[in-house]
Amino acid sequence: LFHSIFWHYLEPEVQDRIRSAIDEAAARATPDAPFAWLRMEVHESRQFAGLYLDLWARYLSVPGGETRLLAEADFHGAWVRWQ
């Protein structure tokens, strides 16, 4: 699943429904069929965007659902700082 600068426009109820669908897909993840949620969204500082990744693959050495900040970026891509 991928999205970019989208989440904060959604009503909380819609975010909850999407998050439930993500949780259902993540629960079915396996090494042969992993599930990833990659998104570029507003960073908590509100100064730039963060590129975030959650990856689920049960029975691999992949932390299930752990959010990783891969990069910080300008909202329009003028710069990227990889973490």
C-alpha cells in the first residue's frame, strides 16, 4: 500500500476504516506474501514530510508493523534526507 500527503485530509472515521483494512492485510502476511505500508506524510514536526515504512512478514526477521522513518523530505521533493 502506498500513499503520499493524503492521510491528514481524511476524517478520523475514514482513517480508522483504512487502518482496520491494513491490520487485516498485515495479519495475513507471510514470508511468501509480505505486506508493506509505504507512505510519505506530514512529519510530526509539521516542517517537512516523512517517508515511513511498516512491513509485515510473519516468521521472518522483520519486526511486524514497526514504523520506520526512511527519509525526511520537502513536501514537493526539492530535497530528501535519507535516514
